[in-house]
Amino acid sequence: MTTAPDVVVRVISEREYAAWYRDHEVAFGRRGTAEEANRARPSVEVDRALAAFDGTAIVGTAHAHSVELTLPGGVSAAALVDMVGVAPTHRRRGVLTRMVAHQLADVYDRGEPLAALTASESVIYGRFGYGIVGMQENWSIAREHSALAARSEPEGRLRLVHLEDAKAPMLDIYAGVTAQRPGMVRYRPESYDLLLSDEDGQAEGTVFRAVYEEDSRPLGYAKYRMGKDVLAVEELMALTPTAWAAVWGYCLSMDLTSGTEAVRRPVDDPLLWMLADPARLQRSITDRMWLRIVDVGPALERRRYGEEGRLVVQVLDDFCPWNAGVYELDAGETYAGCRPTSSAPDLILSASDLAAVYLASAGFTTLARAGRVIEQTPGALALADSMFRTGLAPWAPYNL
């Protein structure tokens, strides 16, 4: 790899935003227009927008949203990383590494113990200490095989709503689901208009929104596109089993369609168990959210644990050296304390593997079998699995 010693990484100014947005789009083979830049501007925190400059030319970009991340039994401030790209002329020259190092140091200085992202290529971020914490499934099912096993008339009603009328009920439902499930993100208000909009240059078809209500209380919704003869579910969330059944039943039984597709579904979505013929559901699974433990002690203290216990964990971290060390975790369902210690470790693992087990996307025992966690004290793996277990699987439904 040839380094780029003259490249400077720094935060952009407001007047540099339009060029920064355009050059990010160029890195992904797109032409960013002024209209797109203006539409995205409210969701961009300019003081967290990084650029790599080669002279006056922007050759790399990175951004982070200030968000809250739902954890088992708690919530934490976090940096949601996006808009990371390097110009084709400057790839494999260390530009990305320098931007990530700059960004993680800033996240640490802001007191955010976690950083999260969705990766365009899964091979990239492990070397920076990120680990997979959320998987997603993409689905497809033919109309003739989409009947539910127990189809009954819903207690409430479904109604189609326009965007301006959909925002309030959708945000209420999203907030309720977010509170229940680890890995979900609470965004700043400025980001929601972009998230809920119809704009998607890579998608075809007309957007519709259906909201399910009982006694005027919104309990579930679907945002979907009708393109050609397929109903494509972009988002579907619900707060109760009845709402799940009502909204999925609506999407699966649409007239004049050959079938239903859905993207970015959680791995424990109940639909599989609701179908009369679940074997007909075509499923593919991919990585979704990647997490970086930026500050080990506060990160482990922010969440709660499925079983009381004490673990001494050695964390290996070359990329964020302030993290490397041995930590004693004393925690349970209602409390968690974590501090550096000189005690001998029960377990040894890397920062990326600590991220993978943090929301129980993977288990300690599974990673040990893969050669990624070392058990020093017999029984420590079983205790760690019990302590870190969660109810619902981590999920990151939005692209942002």
C-alpha cells in the first residue's frame, strides 16, 4: 500500500458542505446534485463531517450522527457513522485508516462509548475494531403461498395515509419498537424527515403507507412500494401480536400482485411462524449493523445483564490503544460496574469480538469455537453467555 502523506484529515466548514457531499457521491459512482445535497443537509452535523484533503481536493469523506442506541435494559449515546468513502484515485493509500482513526478519537473525546455503522463491504471494518452485531433477512414469497396459518379479522382497522399524516403515527410506533429492541437507533429530530421520505433513487414504484390502529391508537404500520406486480415492503413495525398479524396479512394478500418482497427484516421476525406454508418463504441473510466499542468500561456499564456474575476480561485493541487492558465486570439485571483491574483474566478477546457479543449477536462459546475467544478460567464462557443474553435480536431497520 502506498501511503498518502500529504493528505490532511479535518472537519469541514459550512461553505465546504456542497463540495463534500458531491465528492462523497462520486466515491460511490454517483453524481451528487445540489438538490440532493440540500435535501440531506438537515441530517448532516457539519461539526462531525470529516474530509480528507489532498491539497484543495476532497479525496475522502466520513460523517457521524449523534444518536442514542437501545441496549439490553438501557440506552447509550452513540455515533452512527455514515457517508464514508474514498475517491477512486486515492484508494489503498491509507486515507480510510486515517479518517477512521480521526473519527474514533473524536467519538471518544465526546464521551460516546459506542460507534455503529452499516457496511457497504463487510471485509472493511473488522480491522478497525468493529464487529457484527446485527444481521438482516431479505424475503420473497409468491402470492399463492402467502396465507397465514391463523387468519382472523383484526380488532382494529387499517388505513392508507399520506406522508404528512403518516409521520406522527409512524414515529410513535417506531419509538415503541425502539424501546423494546437492542441495536435500534433513536435519531435526532432533523433526521426523520429524510428517513420517512419517499426519496430513493435506486428504488422503483409508488410508495404507500398503511397504519393499523385500535381505538385510534396506532400499533403498526407498513411502508411499501408497488412496482410492476410485486409489493415490496420497505418498513414494517408493530407493537403487539395482533398488529403484526394485521399488517403482515395486509401486505401478503394484496390483489393484483404476484407476490411480496421484504428487505432488512430482523432474524427473529415472527412472520416465519405465522405462515401456513413457511417453507415457501425465500430467505437470504446478510450482515447489517457493525458496532465499535470505543470506551470499554462505560460501554459495559450502560447495558444490563441476564444473570448476575463477575467476569474479568482482557480486551485486545491495537487501533484504539486506550481500550487495551483487563477489566472486571460485576453486573446483573439491575446494575453494572466495570473497572480496570490487575487480576488474571477469565476471558481474552479482541475489541471487534467484544462488539459481536455485546448485544448477543454472537455468543462467547460460539466465538471460542471459532478460535476468537480464549477461556482462561473453566466455566467463564458459560457464565458470559448467560450474562450477555438478550430477549430480542439486534436490529437496524433504516439505511441511515
